[in-house]
Amino acid sequence: MKSNKDILKYCPNYYNIVNFDFEDGDLISEKLVNIYKSYIFSINIDNDEDIETVKELDCVLANYIHDYLFRSTLQKEIINVRVKKDNNIIKSIVDVIIKIFTSYEEYTTRKIYISKWI
């Protein structure tokens, strides 16, 4: 039998994510938080793959809160997601969110300029 406390051990950013105050009318952020809560409390605590996915999702949504560029990227790309009815819808959306974040990390580099005084 799983316990919510056991699951929250793997989600150090849970309270920051759930209590984050989004802008009024930001339905995408609200839905993402609802998907996050639904998914993490529906996993099998004995399955290592599920635990790793929960850890990744927790990290991704923490970055969603703190990184404005990633937030806008995810909001633009999540609208285009198509899920088959036969699949587990929440699991499919979580996988897409993690893929978007991985892509964002790989292809987005922030240039840091160090100026020299001559």
C-alpha cells in the first residue's frame, strides 16, 4: 500500500509547485499542476520507472515555475499535443512534458558574455 508521504519524498518541489500563484486566466498552468498532482498520486511506489518519472516531472515543473522562457515554450508546445484514446492519457501527457523539457535543455543555450576592459 502506498502512502502520500512516501510519494512526496520523491517530490521536493511539490509544495512550491502546488502553491505557486499563476496569473489570472492561465488555464494551461492550472491544468499542468492538476496533471502533476494526479500523476504523482497514481503511480506504483514499487515501480522504479514510475519513481524516476515522478522525479523528472517534479524537476520539470520546478523549472516551469522559475524559468519564464521554458514556461512560454511549454505553453506553446503543449497545445499541439495529440494523445490516442487507447493510451493512459495522463502518462502520455507527462511523457510529452518531459520530452519538451529535454529538448529545451538540449537546444537552448544561454550565452554569457564576459566583457573585457581594454
